[in-house]
Amino acid sequence: MITLQEFFQKCEYLPDSIKSHTLQQFRQVFSSQEARDAKNVLYVFVCEKKIPRVKGKSNIIYIGKTKQTLRKRYMQYVVAFYSGENSPLYHYIIAHYGKITIAYKPFPKQKLKQAETELLNDYYKLHKEYPPRNFQRGRIKGVRPL
């Protein structure tokens, strides 16, 4: 079992942060060598300032996993990051809560889904809700019911 505390004690970070809501900034972050090398990882989008939650505050925006590299995972969605429901949300978060950094930790491929579920469940226990970007269209992305 992995908790958020354990994840952040052992994780690595991409070297740059998303400091503005621009396509160029997004591409820069996910073009790093670290993003090209980080494969089979659990990752967390984190902003500078904590966001009020149902219980307490948290700077975690999203918890996810990928078997691909972080670069490949996000470069295929670069347009979606700036369109639809994502665009105003990320613009607001950066403007009000500061730059977004990406923390990641490698896991064995067969344990990624379980690790993601454990992190999401730990977040829920702490805040009585899921991270803002994990709740999509009336369902929790990446979570099996408790």
C-alpha cells in the first residue's frame, strides 16, 4: 500500500513547471529528458498553493498513471489541455494557485492501477472528495468504489 506521504517522500519531479496557460509552456515541460524517460509511472499534478477541499486544503490537482512515457502520454493530449473543460480550469488554477509541477514515481507495470487507486483512496480519506481533475463527467477517473 502506498500513501500520499510515502509517494512524496520518494518521488521525482519534472525539471520545469507549467507557469502559464500556454501551449509553448506545456510542451516545454513535457519535452524534458526526464519526461521522455519516465515510463510506467504514477504521477501527480501539484500547484504551489493549497486549494480548499471539503475537508482541509490540498495542492494536488490530479493523480494518474501511465505505462507510456510522460511525454508520450501528454503530448497526445496537448490540444485537449487547452480546449473544452480543461482550458478554463487550468487557467484558473495557475492564476490563483500558482505554477503546476509534475511529481512522478516509477512502479512495476502490473502494480500501476493498484497504486493509483491507493493514492486516490488516501486522498479521499484525507479530504472527503477526490482531486479536482479526477472527477470527470459524473464519475471518478481511475477509481474503483471504496
